Amino acid sequence: MKTSAIAVSGLRKAYGDKVVLDGIDFEVATGSVYSMLGPNGAGKTTTVNVLTTLLKADSGTVRVAGHDVATETRQVRAAIGVTGQFAAVDELLSGRENLRLMADLKRVRSASQVVAGLLERFDLVDSADALASTYSGGMRRKLDLAMTLIGNPRIIFLDEPTTGLDPRSRRTMWGIVRELVAEGTTLFLTTQYLEEADQLADRVAVLDQGRLVAQGTPEELKRQVPGTHVRLRFAGLEQLGAAARILPRAVRDDQELILRVPSDGESRSLRALLDRLDEHGLSAQEFSVHTPDLDDVFLALTGRTSTQGTQGTQGTDGAGSANSTEAIAR
């Protein structure tokens, strides 16, 4: 069993009368991806800021890399890297100079070799000596994450790292995240893109109004939400109507000639359904099994649709996004 890279118990944080985190508990296994979902204002960025020592909790205990964030701040900062909602790069410096600055701040040996390796890994060699102000959003994100990796942090916090990126750049970042996990790095990911959590996370937590309303693997969370069904498409209305009569729980769509039949999606249930159609001389042109996705989970648990495709707002839960340079270099 993997040890805990992060252990949080009873974490509370309030700003005046506004409670942002209301006693949350969770653990993150070493070498895994833990994704925290939630609408704007749920408390995701505040959680990251507490875990990365940028903000003091009102109560509760938080241990990161085995160290207490309140009393062992220096040891925690030595073990982590942080990439915030907005790329924290110096636009007056080139990509290479940004990386070299971070290497100098971290007192990294063989800095030139480390910088060269990161430029190659993140496909930034051709633009290494161009000013960061000329970089696209995806390039800035890659440079920001490359800066975070200097010093080989054991735990990396990614606070909405792909907000505002196009689909290709987002998938490039996903590939980098997978590489890091394969190397044994632990990642704590906050995101508003539910597909991102589904693709990357070993465990997912849903945070709403300062409380964790659910935790589990993506598949475990999906199973909590009803809605698995078999979708049958028929050649015409006559067959559709006949099938609807023998399957009373089904929902029909006359325009699309589709019948949606509630099911657990298991092979035995599918076989029984098809056998029943066959007994009545009916045959579907096509069928498929549809299960709830994290969008359905998000809606069921928070009462709101996801905000995929929109950009996050800095400070929406009462604290600004963590600045990666500031967090690592202090």
C-alpha cells in the first residue's frame, strides 16, 4: 500500500463570516494523481494555498511530504513545486533565462545542463532564447511547469493548469503529467475540466461550499449516480413502438428512433434484453451502453453544471492563485 504524500484532517479556513473550508479530510497516496473538483468559490485554490504554505489554516492538521505545513514550512517548500492558475513567468526574460533564474534561486548544480534538458523535454528548444512575452498560452504553461520541475520536487500542485488552453495544448499537458507520475511524482490537481480529472486522476474529490461531498476513483463516483442505460436504435417507428410496449421502463425518442432502456450495463442484463427483443421478432439496427460521466456526478453532487470551457477567476474562493515562483523560491 502506498504511503501518504499529503494528509489533511479537519482543515478549516474562513474570511470573516465566510467559511471557505469547513473541516475537510483527505489523503493523497505517494506517486498518484489526486484531483479536486468544484465550482468557482468552492475552496479549491484556498486548499492549494494552505497545502503549499502560502496561507495559514484556522484549524486542522496538514502534513505534506511527512512535514507539518505550519511548523515545518521550509521542509515542505523544499519538497514541493507549484503551478498556479496563471503562468508565473517573467515576460522580460527568455524561456532559457526564466529557467536559469529558477535554477539559481534553487541553487541547482549543473544548472545549464538541467535547463537544457527541460527545454528539450518541453519542446521549447526552438523558442528558448525568445522573450516569454512572445510565447503562446500553451508555451507559457509548459515553461511554467518546466520551472516548477527544477529541483525535482516530490509533490507538484497544479492549480487549474490548463485553464484557457486549446484542446491540443491541454492534451500535451496531460502527456507531461502522465510522464511525471510514471517517474513517481505525486500530483495534486485542481481543475474545472471534468474530462481532465477523468483522464488523469487516480482519485477524485468533489468540493462544494467548503465541504468534500464525495471522494473516490472516477469509476466509483460514476457508479454513485444513476443513469446507466442501453441505447437502441430502430429502423422505423413501427419497430420502435413495438419495442417500447414490451420494455415499459424505456424512454423513446421518435425523432431519432431511439429507445433508452435503464440497465446496470452488465453482460447478463444485455443478453436478457436482446433475447427479449428476439422473442418478439424485433431487432435493433444498433445498440450501445451509456454510463454517467463526471459531468453527471458533478451535477448530482453540487446541483450545478460544470464550467468546462470557461476560464477560472483568480481569488474566487477568497484567496489568490498560488504563484509558482514565489512558492518554490521562498
